[in-house]
Amino acid sequence: MKLTKYILLLFGLLCLSPLVVGNDEWAEDPWAEEEASWWSSWRTTFSIEAGARLQDNPVLSSDFTSAESRVQLQREDIFGRFATRLQLDGVVDEVSGDLFGRVRELAVSFPIGHSLNVRMGRQILTWGTGDLLFINDLFAKDWRSFFVGRDLKYLKAPSDALKISYFTSWVNVDLVWNPEFDSDRYLTGENFSFFSPLTGTLYGAPPRLHAHAPKQDEWSWRLSQEWQNTEWALYGYRGYFKRPLGVEARSLNTNLMLVPIFPELSVFGASARRSLAQGIGWFEIGRYQSREDKNGQDPLIPNNQDRFLLGYEQELLPRFTGSVQFYLEHQRQYRSLINNSLQPQLEPEEWRQVVTLRFSYRLMQEKLRLHWFSFYSPSDQDYYLLPSVNYRFSDQLQFDSGLNLFGGSDSHTFFSQLEENSNLYGRVTWYF
């Protein structure tokens, strides 16, 4: 019943919103100039979103995947040589029953001399070439937001970090230091179920999955430049796996328990991006060193891996763009992994492949946009489909809707385990 009311409210506001935005009487408000001056440095976004499962979930009772109202306040200021950026989110979450506020960004940046720039504080960090596939981008992601269809910008979770950038004519250097490890916002079983290899079944809260994040720091660096129309980069990372992919046996009240942990990780990689034929091509590689299991003999810690990515994008027709990516993930010391595994049938394939397709079509003077994005794994025989539609009524009003469809042949593979979480979502956004 609550879900039905929420969806009716969402689409009722959608129908009324063009009338509100188009009301010219507000333009004659004598207080408008004073209000505009007070808000002139702020950008405000207000959105209402609702999402529902497409099928019953055997371990979760709620029909909701999302039901929230969100306001975001954002401003940027310059004080001499210092530039500041602030983003605040306030959320009413009907799924959890919570009302909360978050500081999404609070950072200051300033130059030192002519070649050095410093940015410190809470910030959104990203690099690499992949389209929704990340190899050398080891900054925090919010998978909970991504899987329920929130605005794509929320896939990038904020990081509390110090970033130093040094620019020269032959190479640019970026160094990022996180004083304390920032993990991904991973699935905990509260709103999305997932496969638990410990029990061999779907897992849903309560209790929620909780892993104690390390208190140590993490480092990322990048060397980049453009050479002969090619953007290239070298990467390095020293920290931890961003999701709790390891398990550790701990004693609790004389009982031995398996607790999820974030194993130690180092990554070295490279990427390149350039114009190719009638479009743009890119590649990226990364070597993942699992520092706590260098020989692949610990069944509770992820193995070393090599990851590869090739991609290409081209405008196929006027206003119709397509892209394709091929991703390959190689488990090193695979025989050792299988020989020491507690459940060999649940281990990933030695060579895991993923193919992605993206299509985007812009219509009606680009007010209407149709999107298709899909993941398909030939090795795991599972998939994740993300069709969506975006309609912009005006510069102040936008509507988004889409599907998150998961499926596959085995219940334990990456996308197939989420099949019972497939959902339909809709969102109305106002910009002020």
C-alpha cells in the first residue's frame, strides 16, 4: 500500500510540475530579486524517486528498492587563491524510515607556484578509461545507489583525501592520500539480497553484513600526458580491496566465527585513449597483487589477478551513439586456488569475460534521450540490463525512469545472484 501511494505521488507531481514551472506569475514576485541575491551562489536540486521489485524476494519482505525525497545544495566560491566546493544532501528515506543529512563534498583547492595544485577535504575522485568498468579507479563507489537507479553521479562515493597535482610539459603527476581507508558502499543485505558462499544461499538482513574497515591509510598515484593524439596514463595503488572479499576466523565469546574483511591490495596499471577510425578507442590493464595471499593458497583471501579492458565508441547515425567494451579478468595461481578451496564449485572462472554494450539516442531536440546499457558475461552466463529513458521538460525539470534487470544460470555468479533484486524505478528532478 505504501509503495502504491508513493508511486502515485511521484507521477502526480510529474503531471503537475510543468504547470508549476510554467507559471509566469511567479516572475513578477516583488521579493524575487532579494531571494535571487540570497540564493545566487547556491545550486539546488530536489528529487523524488520510487522503485519497486519486479518479483518477490524470498529473503526480503519489502517491495521497495527505493522510496526517497532528496534535496542537494551545492556552491562554489573563490577567496583569492583558494577555491572551495560544498555539496550537502538531505534525504527522507521511506525504505529505512530514516531522515538524514550528508556532506557529499567539502573541499578546498589552491595552487602552489605555477605547476602545483593541492585539493584537500571530502571530494569525488575518478580516473581511468572504462565505462562502468573500473580497473585502476580504486576510489570508493556506491553500488547500493547504482543498483537501485539513483542518478549516476551517486555511483561515485566521496573520499576524504589530499590530492596533489604537478603539471609539466612532458608529464602530469597526481598523488592521492586517504588518511583512512574509504571502502565501497557495498551490499549489506538490508535492501538487496546477495549470495553467501558461507551458507550457499541468498542472504538478506537482519542482521546486516558488517565488515570492520581498516583504519590505515591508502595511496593512489597517476602519471599522465597526451602524446601524438593519444591520452596515456600509468597508475599505482596501495591499500585494500574496496569490498569485503576476504574472510578471517576470529574468536568471539569462546566461539570461532568467520568475519568479512578487506584484504590488503596493491595495483599497477596503464591506460590509453585516442581517436580511432570514426570514433574513439581505449584500453586499460591492471595487475592486482593480493598482499596477504601471494601464492594463492589461502582459500579465505582473493587471489592475484590480471585485468584487461578494450573499448570503442562511435556515432552510428545522427544523434545515435553506440559503444562496446570487452573486459577480461584472469585469476592467477588458479590451480592452487581450486586445490585449496573449501567450495571449488563456487570459485570464479579462471578467465572471466564481460561484454558491455551502450546505445544512446537523442530525440525531440534532445529533450528525450533513450539509453541502453548491458553487461553480459559469456564465462558466467549471467547478465545485467539497464534500459532507461530521460525526458527534460525544461531547464528546471527532468524525468528519469528505467529498469535494473539481473539474471543468469547459476545462483552464485556476480550478476545472477542479484536476480531477485530486479527493479523498476522512476525519478522527478527539479533544478533551481
